Amino acid sequence: MGGSVRGAWNHLRPRRSGSRGYSGLVLDLSSLDLDEIGSALADRVDYEHWYLIDPQTGEIAYWTSDTGIDGQTPVDLDELDLVPIRPLPSWVWYQDMADFAETITDERAGRGLARAIEGKGAFRRFKDELHDGHPGLLEAWYAFRDVRAKRRAVQWLADNSLIDDDAASRFMADHPDPDLP
């Protein structure tokens, strides 16, 4: 697939032959959209698409095989100097539900949420149980889930040498799991 990349992404350079990973300057953690990176790490849609991060600017792009990153021009991923944000396995996100159910102080709600995540369809049942049976826990769940997603985003950035390890360590220390009711 060829074609030029237009629009906001016209500054991208073709990838150098033999280039592996990113080994340039690190990004400033405070300028990155951790919510968007966390969402990309959780994205398990089946069609061919990727969220990508520009290692020079930290800007996030969305690429599909048929519309590229500008929404119009197909382009091969190998032609871009962008780092794909590959989704984490579903068991990582499942563990958040299990940890939440185990950690909340309302034992009845915890048992109900733990039962909801047994077997196939755990994500839908957890959501339904939370919304229908324990709406008072929604705010706590969203805070818990969001902190975990941001911490995973920071860990992913550090693992890909896009941020400094010290910045990642400071972020982790400053953003523990929230206290749960």
C-alpha cells in the first residue's frame, strides 16, 4: 500500500531500513494522554486497526488497514515511525474486576461481583451486576479502573523506552490503587 500521509500526520518520516523499536529522546510524562493510551491498551476490537504513538511528540494516531491514519490514505505500518500500542490480554483487565470484588468492604456486593465474573461473559455480567445491583459502587469502580489503566499506560511507556524509568516510578508511587468503600 502506498500513498502519502496527509493532514496532521504529514511530519512523519519513513521508517529507516532495519529500524527496531525506539531509541530516541524520552517523552515528558505530564504531556501524554494516559487515558487514551490506557484505552488503547484495553482495545480488543477484532478488525485490523492500531493505536499508534509518535515517539517524538507523544501524539496518538489511529490507524486502520483501509484508511491509514488520516482516514483516507492507506499506508503500511512499516512506513511510519510510530510505535503501535498493542492491547494487553483480557486476563489483565479481568484481574481488575477480581481485585475490586475482593477488596471492597461490602461483603455481599463483593460476593455478587465475584460470582458475576465466573465463566464466559464475565465482563458483561460484572458491568450488569455493578449497575443493577450496586450502583453506589460505580464511582469507586471507575476510580479504581482508571487508576489501574493509567498505571498500565505508564508501565507500557517505560517498557517501550518512551519515558524515563524514574518518571514511571514516581508516577506509580504517587498513584496507588484508591481506597475502596
